[in-house]
Amino acid sequence: HLHNFLFKLLDDEVIIRNQNPIHIDDYSEPEPDLAIVKGPVSAYLKAHPNPIDTLWVIEVSDSTLNFDRKTKQALYAQAGIQSYWIVNLQDSQIETFESLENDTYTNKAVYTVGMEITMPGVEGIFKVSDFLILE
């Protein structure tokens, strides 16, 4: 399970939110599959995290792949979320979107099985296949 995999790797300074809202604005509160946000947990007892609190968003995509690539990518970029990943189950790959400029991700990459990847704010190099194993 991806949540448990990340939980073991990330430090106590961040929180992994599973399908919980991020407050973008008064009209938009997407619920990404996983959002890694700044702690502490008590900061979100009365309000959802906003883009400034959000370090990294992950969508696990199968049937929603096109929507995640287009609509959600644009939404997260315009909101200022620095790192957005799609765990693409259709093609067994990870698509990363980083480095914002003019509300657009300028650094886009695709990582396939057999490749290694680094994570935002985490030391080390990891296998792409570790992210694709969902129990």
C-alpha cells in the first residue's frame, strides 16, 4: 500500500493525508489520493491544508488518467503546489511534474519499471516498482 510505504520513509515533520481535501479556493477543494503536507496534525483540526501547506500531491490513476493529466495537473500548478505525481497504473509508470513557472510545471518526467526515482524532501533513491505495488 502506497500510504504505508511513504509513512515509513517520511519524517515526523510531515503528514500524509489520504483522500482528504486541500483548500485551493472557495470553489475548489480537490481530494488527492495522497497529499504530503506540513505538520502538525493539529493545524488541520478546523481547516483543510492550503497549497502553501502542501508539499507534494500524488494521484493514483487508472480510469481517471486523462483527468489527472489535464484538469488536476492544471489545478495543482495554478494553486502553486510544487510537486505533483501521477502513479499511472495503466502504463506502470510514474509521471512527475515540478518546477513551477507562470502557473505551469516546467519539469515533467516519466519513470518506468526498472528505473529509480527520488522523492521530494526524502533522502535516497527508490525503485519505481515500489510505488506501483498497491495491495
